[in-house]
Amino acid sequence: MPVHDKFVIIDYDLCDLCGTCVGVCPENVIYLSAHQLSIEQDGCTRCNKCIWVCPVRALELSSAKDIVHNVTP
Ligand code: SF4
Ligand code: SF4
């Protein structure tokens, strides 16, 4: 499966809004508000850096078919 058939998804139960992933994203497509993290998928290059740095493993690269509701389109 080509990598761009995949998306970085956020497990909101695990994410504690620490902001670490925001700082490492080379495309600046991760946004942190007071209550929620979101990723602008169109700008994401699937570099995986955010996944590697998340201390609680709240981010995961998943295929589109796995995405139901926990991702910002
Ligand atoms: S995979 Fe890379 S480009 Fe996409 S949100 Fe994570 S750090 Fe940013
Ligand atoms: S690094 Fe992980 S826990 Fe921290 S804001 Fe990003 S997804 Fe959430």
C-alpha cells in the first residue's frame, strides 16, 4: 500500500496535549488548542517524526479504511 494511502491518527484517550509532536513536525501541520490536537492531513508528508516523539504513543500511521472518526480531515 503506498504511504499516502495512510494517515496519522490521534488516540485522544492517550494524548495529554503535551505539544511535543507540534514542535517536531517539519510541515507545521499539527495544531494544538486548549482542548484538542488536530492534524491537517493534506499537508502531512507521513514522515513519522511526530509518531516517534510522542511519549505516550498516541499517534499512529493507519490506512484510510481504519479511520472512522478520530482524525481531522
Ligand atoms: S507525519 Fe510528519 S508531516 Fe505528518 S504530522 Fe507527523 S511530523 Fe508532521
Ligand atoms: S506528543 Fe503525543 S501526547 Fe503530546 S500532544 Fe502530541 S500526540 Fe499528544
